[in-house]
Amino acid sequence: MSKHQGKVFIVTGGSRGIGEGIVRTLAREGATVHATFNSSPDRAEAIAKQIADEGGTVQFHQVDVSNEEAVNAFIDSVVTTSGRLDGVVNNAGITRDGLIMRMSTADWQSVIDTNLTGVFYLCRAAARVMLRQRSGRIVNIGSIVGLAGNAGQVNYSAAKAGIVGLTKSLARELSSRNVLVNCLAPGYVETEMTGKLTDEQRAAYYESIPLKRAASPGEIAGVVSFLLAEESSYITGQVLNVDGGLAM
Ligand code: NDP
């Protein structure tokens, strides 16, 4: 029997990058995956078709995670369709980088709305279901930038640091009902988000990583799968760095 056979998982931001890797991994491992996209319907459709051709089960939904009503309606529809919700992976995220002197309020707010408030909306809606169910897993994708900071990313690092506090507080709130909440903090992963860096910036990053390379989305997805699986049943409230040793 596959690792996640019969499980129902939600993955936000499944249309690209790390989220796509997570969706593909969980579908391969037998789960029914409800993934979201925001602005890439064609990519979502292509991924869904490939996964279906390989025998997996994934359904994509257009959900802007910063829209409270849309998130609530999405969780309701998944639970109505599937009758349960075993795990949520809060992966959707954006960057609007710039030094603080030049950062607009809009760039601050959109990153907080998507990367932090969106996680709150998903967690709150999922918690209502998981508390009733007396089981569930939530994996929030943070970043080592939320722990160490990064020049040019006060908005992003504040949102990712916020995810750490949210994760720990929520883990305490939900633990008595067997709902486990953890944060996975990637270092540098090869995706379109990091594709915006120049070659010099990329080389400098690699030099600072003990493993001297970036992670692939699949290397993050494998750890997410572990945090959703029975083997991790005694882990909650943790921040797990998956960063090639960068932040040790
Ligand atoms: P990408 O930019 O490659 O993909 C972002 C995903 O988020 C897309 O699927 C996008 O959907 C979705 N998304 C963006 N805005 C919204 C929104 N408002 N509502 C719903 N979905 C949205 O990012 P990565 O794969 O690189 O990053 C994924 C996560 O990992 C993020 O949380 C990021 O902060 C974190 N991370 C990434 C690192 C890296 O090195 N890449 C390092 C550390 C953390 P669509 O395309 O449909 O708009």
C-alpha cells in the first residue's frame, strides 16, 4: 500500500516550484491532493493531466490565499467532496524585494497578506475540521530568512518569522486533539522565485551553503511527506531547516 493511500491533502501554490514538487510527490504516494493555483491555470491544468496519466489523483482549485472568503469556501468544498482533511501544506508565497527606504507600503502589505495572513486563513479553516476529526497535520513553509533575516526582504522575512510564531502557538492550541503543526524552513531552492537572482548572487549563495548547491523541489517535498506521515507522529511545534546546512 502506498505511503499516503486514502489520505486527503491540501497544498497551496501547487502550480509551480516547490508546491508543484510537493503535489507530485504526495500524488505519487497515493494521496488525493487538492492543490491551489492563483494566476497560472494552464500550468495547473498541465500538471493535473500529467499526474492523472501517471495514475495519481489531483484536483486544482483557483484560490487567492489572501482572500478570506475564497479560502473558507475552498476548505468547505474539499471537506464536502472528500469527507475529511488529513493535512494542509501552506506553501503559496510571493516576494516583493527592496531595501526598506524604497519599499512601498503596497509591497510590504501584499507579502504580509499572502505569506502570513493567507497561512492564518488556511490554518483557521483547517483547524475547525481537524479538531472535530481529532487528527490532522499542518505543514507551513517558512524560510531560513525568517530566522536569520536578509537585506532587501524586510517584508518577506517578517512574514516568514511570523509563520514560526504562528506554528508554535497553533501547535500548542491543537495538540490535545492530535493535530500536529510544524514549519519547514527551506534555504535555497531552485525555482522561479530564486530564478530572479543574478548569476553572481547565485554563486555567492552556493559558496555560503555547506553542501555547495541548492535544493531541488523534490528534496523539500520528501520532508513535507515525512511531516504528513505516521513516522512523524511525535513531532509538533518544530521548525525544521532543510537548507544544506546554511543556517546551522
Ligand atoms: P514560486 O514563485 O515558484 O511559486 C509560488 C506559488 O505560490 C505558485 O504556485 C503561485 O501560484 C502561488 N501563489 C502566489 N501567490 C498566491 C496567492 N495569492 N494565492 C494562492 N497562491 C499563490 O515559489 P517557490 O516554489 O520558490 O516557493 C514556494 C514557497 O517556499 C514560498 O512560500 C516561499 O516563500 C518558500 N521558500 C522558497 C525558497 C526558494 O529558494 N525558492 C526558499 C525558502 C522558502 P500561481 O503561479 O498560480 O500564481
